Amino acid sequence: MLSMFNSNLVSHKGLVAMLGVALAYGGIVQILAGMWEFRTGNTFGAVVFSSYGGFWISFFVLVQVVGLPALTQPHAVSVYLYGWAIFTTLLLVASLRTTGATVLVFVLLTVTFYLLAIGWANLPSTTGTNNWIKWGGYFGLATAAGAWYAAFAAVVNSTFGRVLLPVIPLKR
């Protein structure tokens, strides 16, 4: 949903409609999923879900406390996004032992965070957006499509007990 705003496909006036989803589903549900992944012994899944759950909760707080677009503090938002870009780059390396679908998600998410960080670092005070942020939005939409496929494939393959949707396992 956020990438729809970043790409300017929808008006920023509706950003508040996305905040509930960011907090509840993006934040709380992902942290719960992360804890369940710890329980099953999946360290990678636990770190990913818990961390991005924390991202969405912190994003919610950032929007509520600072306000977006934070035209008066775009460099602070840029630093925030660079931190997530670096963390996502590290997870991209770790994802190389999972599946091709997961690697694709992390490649796209890494690019998304870097584009958004660069965009916020160069945010013009008059418009509140630029082409870096728009491209970050487009890559964010591609990330969402990849993540939806990876999640759908995992659920379908698990439900049917066989591979119906390929994810290209990379473990050896």
C-alpha cells in the first residue's frame, strides 16, 4: 500500500488509510509470525518477520510523531531508510540459502530501500516527492508482487503437500 503512495499512483491524502494496516498487519502480525518462526527453529524467518514487523511499527510512529511527508526533516527520514537498506542488504546475503523467490524479494526490497533513502536525501521542499521516491515506489510494488508470489507458493505447496508453484530451492 505504501508503494502506491510513493509511486504517486494514488494521492498522499489517503496515507492515513494505510496506517492501520501498517500497524496491525505489517507490524503486530509480522512480529507474531517472527515469534512463531523462532519456535519452529527458523532463525532466518524469525529475524525477517520480527524485524520488518518492527519496521512497520516504527514507520507508524514516524508518521504519527514526525508526520509524512516530513519536509522539514527529510534527511532524518533518509538516514532511517538507509539503516533499513543496509539491514536488508545483509538479509539478502542470508537469503541466498533459501529459495529463488525469497532472493528475488530481497533484491527488490534492497533496491526499494536505497531508492527511497536517496529520494528522501534529495527531497525538494516544494513538491515533497522526486523521481527517486517514485522509482522506489515502483520497485516496492514489484517487491510486493514477489512477496505475494513467494507466500502464495509456500501456502499452496504446503497445503497440497507437493510443489505446484515453483520457488527454486537454493539449499545444498
